[in-house]
Amino acid sequence: MAQIGGWNVDTLRRRAEQLRRVLAAEPGPEPIRLTRVRAELGNVWKSRIAARALDQCGLLVDDTESRTRQWIEHRTATLPPGFRDEVRDWLLALHEGTPRSKPRAEATLHAYYSRVHPPLIEWAHTRSHLREVTQADVTAILNRLTGHTRVGMFVALRSLFGFAKRHRLIFLDPTRRLRVGAPPPRALLPMTDRQIDAVTATAVTPLQRVVVALVAVYAARAITLRTIVLDDIDLPRRRIRIGGTVHQLTEFTHDVLEGWLTHRQQRWPGTPNRHLIVSADSVLATEPVPDYHLTWHLGLLGIDLEHIRGDRILQEAIAVDADPLHLTIAFGLSEKTAIGYSVLARNLMQRPIETTGRADDNGVM
């Protein structure tokens, strides 16, 4: 692990001492519980290397709850008694999935809960159970909202009450006959020269540059970047496969990729991880980097990958006279999404915009 991770002598000595502490605390022949490792070393970050070493030796038992389950238990514990169990079961079903539905992303759970929490607290003053909530109660909440906030609230409440009705926790679904219509189109404006300059000045490391370049040139999503493997890249032929679509590498993206791959090889020459994007932690295994390694880390630096991606698609739509078929082929967009970008492009082409700094054919901004 030290050889793969490129640890120096001090790092190796420190992590070996942490492993000795864990082994000394559990002298018996039984496998060591993960909660015990974390209790001995202080937190999840410090214990990850020791836990991984024990796991590779067959000496670790994971007795922890998932972080999402812990979050669900913590959040729902503060709800009024008449709503607590139903909301917890609903969130657990979203998290774990059902025979008819796939598990939802953690971000979806956070968004749904943040939307239903205020009305639940308000209803608790006059209602003692979820089954007592009426259609008039839901309508009163929705009538205070507009736009995407209104639609988002309705979607979350419909999910909650739909789950409760299917599991016979309520008698009637108060959202069943309600309609809020389609959400208004989101406003997306091209990036300004100042925003482009800020991203260019901030993305300076080889990893930051390759991530921003692939998003800015090929409109790749962060989740797609995480799944790209080395076999998807052909530098001699200047090709890259992103999400099943093969793209031709420009001079700009070729140089950025070559720089990152050179850095990757020099930093972690023995890693078994075949993914293009790796971190100091992921090089010790074979899994892709977690989502926060890209979106959250770059977000702290002020780099919004989704904004860069949307700007790239919008500029392409303007360049091809808002042709949705071209956008579908070029970026693998759904028909609905491609049409949405085409509508935005037509609206922008009808009025002048103050944006001139754009990536040229070589990806140079």
C-alpha cells in the first residue's frame, strides 16, 4: 500500500503505528470491528488505511450503519411522533429501493426531506398523524409557492403520500387529484468573460485542468468522468470514449490529458485502479473516486461543473442554429433536453449578449 500510494517514510511510520494501536487494543483471534477501529483512531478519515489493511487480511468486520441511514435516523428523530415513523420508512425505501423502484441518490433524499419538513412541522400544530392531512392542507402549502419551488414541493409530497398509501399508512392520498403543471424553463445564460477567466485561473493542477477541459469541450457530466477508464483513451489516434460516445481529441484536450496521465503515472505507478480520475485514496483500490471528489472539491474553489457543461451545450446550440438533433448526437442528450437547449439558444439569438470569450476549435479559451 505504501508503494502504491507513494508514501514517504514519515507517512508509512505514522500509519503503521496507527495499525499497531488497533491490533494492540484487540489482542484476541477474533476479527476486529470497524467501529472499534474508528473509536481507537478517532475518526473515519484516520482509520480508513488501517481498516483497509485489516480488510485485505480478512481481519475486519464492518458493523457500521451506512452514513445515509444514520442521517435518516438523526433527521426523522426530530419530527413530531405522528409523522416520524412514516417519514423514516419513506426515506429508507427511497434509499434502499423496492422491488419496483431503484434506490435513489443521497442528494435526492436530502432534497425531498428539505421540501417536506416545513409543511410537516406546520401541520403538526393541527394534525396528530399523517393520515389526517387533507387535500386542502396540501393545496394551501402549494398556493404559497411558485415556479420550480412549487413543482419541487409537489413532487416530494406526492412521493411521501404515495408511499404511505401503498403501505396502507393513510386512507386517502391528498395529492392524488392535484396538478401543478410543468415547471417553467430554467434560465441559463452563457458564461461571461470574467467567469471564464476565473475558472482558467483557478484550475491549475493537472487533475483540475483535465476535469474542466473534458466538461468544457465535451459537456461531460461529473458522474460520467468518474467512470472513464484508461482503455477509453487512445492518445495516438486522438480519441476518447465518454459515456459510450467516441470523441475526437482536440489539441487542447490531448495536451491536458497527456499532462494528467504523465502526472498520474509518476505519482502512482503501481496503482491497480484503471479509472482515469484517481485520488490518493482511490489508487489503493479499484473503485472510482466518490462524487464529492469532483463536484464538492471544485465547488469549494468556485468551479461549477454543471454551469460549464450547460454553457458548452448552449454555445454549440447557437453555433448550429439551435438544431436539437445535432445536440442529441454530439452530446448524447435526451430529446427533451436537446429541445430545451434549442429553445434557449433561439431566445438568445434574438437578442445581443455580452459574451465573447469562447473555446475555439482547439479548446483554447
